Amino acid sequence: MTANALNGEVAPTVSERVRQIFHAYTETAADLTNELRAVRVLVPLMEVYDHDEDDLECMLRDVMADLRHACDLLGLPLHSMDRIAQGTYEAEVHEEGPAAHISEGWL
């Protein structure tokens, strides 16, 4: 948790906020939004990858590299899978817009 400079309150770290959102999602069984799609993948990754609580970018770079290793191991075509995934992502963004930044308080 980080201290709020204005009033001394303790604000959750990004990782803590992601976990809060995940738990709220699983408790409410809300419709799957792009924000919740992001959260449902982040929480399990945060449990598996050793990372600084405030450096999720580094964790995601490691995940992306490991996905490449997994494709090599399984003999899967990463580049064509990535193109298909990009199309899925673009369709979801077109339908409901990009995931709001976590600081925008979308939950």
C-alpha cells in the first residue's frame, strides 16, 4: 500500500487493486468486460510470477517471452496465433472500447 500525500490515507498498490477487482468480479459474476478480461488473466499470473508489486510491466514482458517458449515447446505457430488474437482483441475493443486504465476507478 502507498500513502496518499494529500490526506495520509493508504492507497492500494496496482497489484492489490487488481486483486480487489478480481474478487469483486468473481463474487458478482458480472458480465465479462474488457477490464475484467484483463483482470482474470492478471491475477493468476501475479500468483505464479515473482515480481515487484508495482512492476507489472516487467511481469507481462516475462509472460510474453514465456508464451513464445511455450509455443516452441508445443510446436505452435506463434505469429499466426498472435494475428488471430489481435483480431479478437480489436473486435472486443470495437464492441465496447478499450479497458479503462485502472486509475479511472471503473469498478
